[in-house]
Amino acid sequence: MYKITKQLFLLALLAAFCLPAGANKDSKINLPRGTVEGYLDNGLHYIIMPNALPRHGIEMRLVMKVGSLQENDQQKGGAHFLEHMSFSGTKHFPQDAWVDYFERLGMKYGRDINAFTGFDRTIYWLSLPVADFGTQVMDSTLLAVRDILDGVSFEPQLVEQERGVIKEELRGYSTGDDFYNLKIGDGRYIQRMPLGTEQDIETISRNQLLNYYHQWYLPQNACLVVVGNVDAQDMQKRIQDTFSSIAKGQPTPLGKYPLTYKKGITLHEVKDTVGTSSKLEFIIPHEGVVGNTIASTALKEQYRLLIAAISKRLAARGIRCDISDAWYLATQNHFSFSVEGKGKQELKEKMTQVLGAFADITKKGFGKEELADYVTEKANRMKADTIGFQSGKWCDDFVDYIISGDRYVAWDEDMEKVKLLVSNTSSSQLQKLFKTILNEGKQSLLVAYQNNAGKTESFTESELQQLWQQGLKTRMPAYTYQRKEVEAKQHVDIPACLSATHPDANASIVSKRKYEDIGVSEYQLANGLRLVMRPTTDKDSTIYIAMHGRGGVGDLSKQEYPLLKDAVSYVDMGGLAHINTDQLTEVMQAEGLSMSVGIADYWHQVLASAPTDKAQELMNLVYEKITAPGKSYEDFKEVRDAEIERFGKETLLERLLKRDINRMLSRRVDSLVCNMPANSGVKIQKEDLNRLSLDSMTNYYTSLFANPQQTTLIVTGNIDEEQVLGTIVNTFARLKASARMTRFENKPSNMPKSPYKEAFENDVETQTVLNYIYSGNYKPGLRQSLMLKLMRDVMQNRLLSILREKMNIVYSPYADLYYAGVPQAKYNFWLEIALKNENRDKAIQALDGIIKELQTSRISEGELNKLKMSFLVTKRKSLSDDAPAEWKNILTTLLQNGESLEDFDNYSNCLKSITTEDIRKGFEEYVRPERVALLYKGNPF
């Protein structure tokens, strides 16, 4: 009865807050333009939306409006179990043919083929490539999806196989939230966790799975979403042809399952021995708002306005408090606010201030000017901006619409109506909303306490109840809003060094080449600088540059390392020599310029961006940064003195490393595979800090950054290549090459030649986690790196097919590959296998067998072709014409791994040239058991 009252109250709020007298009847938020929505006669709901991004693909979702909440007591864990069975054999795709079909299209299980089971939903998703296959794949794809609704086989042998897989999945599962059980309440949700328990999975029968399937997997409970490169009318007909023959069935009401909490305060305390302070968080569950009409969407925005206004008021009072209000589960939002402090008393004082400020707002509200400023700021941010939305993002929004009724505002006309209502928000309306939330806190208040101060600093629920009551009675000093004066935008004078143009230097281009397939141009300047340009078609008229040069801290001698390893950070503090720091900040903000410099073990870089029409200013900015950095001796001394003061004191990160087993294991791997250069082992002494010299650091910095040799400038963005080319060449041709400049040697890392074994503790006593590291050197080049990646995927396939599907002893074994071409010429495969202790020896023996088999026998042509196709699909998906960041990243990767643009332009043929015999020989050469490192978490063996 209480829940019904709250829902009715929300309806009253809608009527009172959002629809002024005489207003027209409330209207629904429109679905995105071009969307086709309908229902088949059997009740199947479908949504189709043509979308151009990405242009090579189609996103498809089968949304079942059922999950673990629909399970009976004998079916716990069944909804998730059924999700697994949907990929394990259907009427038209027996056994593993369902996944195999899509993998042959170049799709990858886990990335393009996946599923998710929640409390109130089960979602199957496919990311389909259409560039190579056209729409002829759609009929088979729709048939495969239809099979999920009425064709899952439930073969007894495969049921038992998945039972073992799910049990292993459970062993490695964590909610990742210490306070999850507090937040989820005491009702049906805590009794129906989607994965179930190991006991649930052990006892659920095949018949119970079938009962759940036949009762809930009905077309009336399903919605098919298709977004992407589709013809809506054609897709609508295909859906009708494929799904109309599914029997309607007798639907069972889905039921309504609200989150429920015990009355009063519920406290959950977690001990924290790592952090430096304690944290006290109050959480108030309250009814959320479904935004599907103009009025309800406006009310939702008013709640957001309220939270923003409260946060600003607290900040203005000098009260530090994190505050949020967000959907949690079902129809519930969680309004949460937290404070941090050294101990219990400090937390009580801070929370009292927060609660006092809350009470003051409910009584006095917000001042006229204060609210007007907040509303204006809010309204200015409200835009129906859907340009550049990827198909996957639209699918996520449609899922919200299908499950909860929420609609994304995609029409400008709808947003203007919502904005008008929000703009008329009064203080009394926000006060009513806030009182509603706080009144819910009087019914149920959840308290999450992260205690860093010890047992004597624990809270009791009665103490917290007193804190709540007294806090809301606390009188606060009168608040006066200080309106910020809006400064008129003033003209900013651009310093000459940034605005200058330079003489034509086109003659300095000694070579140029166009790579047609990838749309990249390459230019070589006489001074040694290499320029790589890839124009894109993204909606932002922004130019992005990445300047990468050989030379990093790993190239320093052991004598230089302590004195120069932090040179880039110290020099960067000085800004530019020819511009005052404050003026530089002002100019960069006004002109939309951004820039950062950095250094790694063997490379240094400058990353920068600007509006396209500010290209000359951007190039000048970078040129000044690399040739004439400023020197701030005062800041240098302050930072150096602070370093000297902190010397020898253990940092929080160091304390974390000592306690975090995963970090310790990763650091051991880094040391074994030479991820840390040899000079990094040099122990820094206090005398070294006293010897630091800003002048020496600046000289080292400019010797790196101002050296055009072994340097590449990568340019991406929505640019006119010819116009920008002239700007870049004229600017950077001025860099002078010199025989005295350092040319860095590309010396391969000295990789381990003998086996290694080490044990680490494991928090899970019944589990062993095996980490196999196979490392060595390779000859850098695209073909070689592609072969290493293919080998990685072959090993991943074997781990899944043998350890998971055949032996049923693991859930998600993982094979990964790390490689660095220049200068290290090194690689390492990392295999991670988590399993029960009693299965450890079986897994070790099986893995030995897998490696021997791959070294002596070729994989099938079919398997290799599937993997190659997935590479082609991945490349096309990630490197679209509207992805400047992705192009910048891939071009950087090619550069730093010694992979040529010519090979990348010929990617398909390069990939095609790799044979099954090449793969076999690769395993012989690169996966050597006599050089393996085995690092494991668990009992020593």
C-alpha cells in the first residue's frame, strides 16, 4: 500500500510541477527520426532504425523482458543458465554452430557476439559486419536469433557441460561493491541473484530449465532491435517473414518486484586499512521518474537541477560532500551523499553540517537570483545532440525504452518543450522534491561506512539515527548568494610567436607518397622530420597532432638516470620562454588550444589539438614548446625541495603495492619480460635530488624534442590536407638537423632464456590462478605482429575448446599478447587460467598438450580463415573515416612497432600471406616451454 501511495504521489508531482494551467495535454517523447516500431500478431515487438555510424555494420539486440526475478525456487540461476544454453545448440544451428556461423563472418565471441542476464532482462547482442557480405547474411542471422525464442536444444550432454562452466564463472565473480548487499535491499532481489549460487547451479535440472524457457521465452516478452546500415521497410518484411510463425503462447504476468528495505536505519561497515581517511555515506532509496513524456522528462530534469543546486549550495557554504541521485534498480533511485574524515567525530561534525544545509534548503529554498542562474545554466546544456551517435549507443537507449519506458530526447522540438518547463521551475517546486526525498529517508536510510580508524571508531545504528535527527534540526547561518559577474568576452592579443606565418618551405619536402587504401599521406622533409597525415570526416572541425620521437628515459646511462629521469615534468612547469605563463593560459583557453608533453622509456611525445582554423597557432605553439621551453626556477626549487622532504617516506601507492597481490604479480612479470629498462633499477639517493639542475634538464629536453631526426609528426582530423600541409611544413622545416644530435640505437631487449616459477598468495583458498608467460625477441614488422596476434587467438580458442568446453574446469581462460617493436623487438604471451585447486594438475597437463600439438600439427585452414576475417572486420570497424583518435592511435602504434605504412596499406594481402605452416613454425619458435615463466596464485606446488 505504501509503494502505491508513492507512485501516486509521483503522478501528482507530474501534474503539479510540469503542466501549467491551461496547458495542452501532455505528449509522448518522439522516438528518433526514421525509427520504425511495430508488433507482430504473436506479440513480438520490434524497433528498426537506419543509422549511418558505423557505416560498415548493423547492431542487433534481442531483448527478453525476463530475468532472474521470474525464476521460481527450483529455478534459481536458471535465467543465466538459459542464456548459456542459447549459444550451445539450437534447431537450425546444432551444438556450437550458432557461434561458429557468426565467427566465420569475422565476428568475435565476447565482443561482437554476447549476452547478459539481469534481474529483469536478458539481452542477446550481435554486431554484424555487412561490408563484405551485404544484406544476404540477414536472413540467416534472423533465423539464428529466432532460434533463441523457440529453438534452443537443451541437449543433456551440453547442459551438463555448461553447468561446469557456470560453476567456474561463479568462483571468479564479484559484484565489485563492498556495499552491494546493503543497496540491493531485503526483498526478492537478494534471493534471485542472476548468476545464482554454486548450489543453485548444481541442483537445477534440465526440466526446470525447459519449464522456465517455455513459460517466459514467448514473443510477447521479446523485442528485436535492429540499428545500422539497413533499409527499414526491407528489414520489417524480413522480421515478419522470420518471426511471425512463432506460436503466441499463454503469457504469464511478469509481476512487479520493487526493491524493499527494512524500516529505519541499516548500517553496513567495512574495515579499510589502506586508505588515509574514513568515509560515511547516507543513501536514501526513493521512487525514480520514467521520462517518456514531455512532462515526465521535465520532472526528471528538475530532479537533476535540484541535485546540481544542492551541490552548489554546499560548495558555497564550504561544505565538502559528494552528492548524487541516480537510478539503481527496478523503479528506484538512490539519493546518496558522503563525507570523509579522519575519525568518527570528524565524520559526525561534517555530516551534521550537510544535514543542516539540507534542512535549510527545504525550509527556505533558493533565492531568486540563485535559482535563475542555476536554471539558465541547466537550460543552456539541454540539447538534443544526436550527431555522431553510433548504432550501439542507440541500441542501449532502446533497451532502456523497452524495459523501463524511458525515452531519449532526440527531437529538437521535444527538447524545446522540456526546456520551457524546466525554465519555469520555482524554488517551491524544488523544495517539494527535496522534502519528498528526505521523507523517504525517514522510512529507510542505508548507511555505508568505510572505517579506516579502527574498532573504537565504529558507529551503531542508534548513533546514526541520532545523527540524522539532530542534523536535520541543526540551524545554519543565513545564506546570501553571491552572484558571479559575467565578464564580457574580451579580445585576447595573440603573441607574435604564436600568430606568425613563415616563408614558403615547400622545397624542403624531399619525398611524398599516398597510400590509397588507408587514405594516408606521407612526407619526408630535408631536415629528417617525417610527416604522416590522415584527414577524417568527423563532425568536429578539429586538428589533432601527435609528435613522436625516439629517445626516452630508458636510453639514459645509469649515471644520467637519477638526474634527468623527471626532466620533462620539471621543464613543462616553465611554460614557454617567449610568453608569460598567465598570458599563455589565457590565449590557449580563448583559442581552444590544448597541448601536453610526455616521455616514456624509449619515446617522447607532444600531443596537441585546436580548431582547424587555428592550425597555424597550434603549430607555432608546438614549435615554441619543443625549441624554447620556459624555465621556472622558483617552481623547480619548490618541487625539488618537496621531493627532498618526502624522500624515504612510504607513499600510499607503495603501501598498496605491498598489499595488492595482483600488482605484485604484474610487477614481477614486468621485470621478467624487460618492461622496465635496465637503468630503472638505479636506486635514487637523497644527494641525487640535491644535484638536480633545471638548466641540465632543459638542455636534455631540447636535445630530444627539437631533434627532427627519428621524429614523426602525425596529423588527423577534419582538415583540408593541402592547406594544413603548407602550414606544417613552413613551421617545422625551420628545425635544424645536426650531426651532433643523438641518434638512438635500436637495441633489442635481452629476454630470459631459462624457466622461472614463483608462488603468490590467493584470497580464494580453494582456487589456483595460473599465469604462463612465454616471451622472447622477434623481428619487427606488420606481418610478424599479425602472426603473433593470430597465435594468441589460436591459443585462446584452445583454452576455451579444451579447458572450458571439453574438460569443464574453467570459465574464462584468457590469452593475451604484448609486444614492443622499437627498440626492444620483444613480445610476451600471457595465459591466465583460474580454476579449483583439484583441477590444477589437469590444466597444467592439458596446456602442455595444447602447446605440443600446436608445435607439431598445423591448425585447419577453416580456423585460420575465421581468425583472419575477424582481423579484417576489427580493422574496418575501428578505423572508420570519422575516427581521428583511432587513426592517431593506430599510426602511433605502427610507428613505435616498426610496422610500415606500405604494409598497412596492403593489410589484406599481408594477412593473407600467413599460412597454417607459418603458424606452426611460430609456435615452435616463439612459444618455448623451456623459457616459460609460471607465476601462480595459490598453494605452493
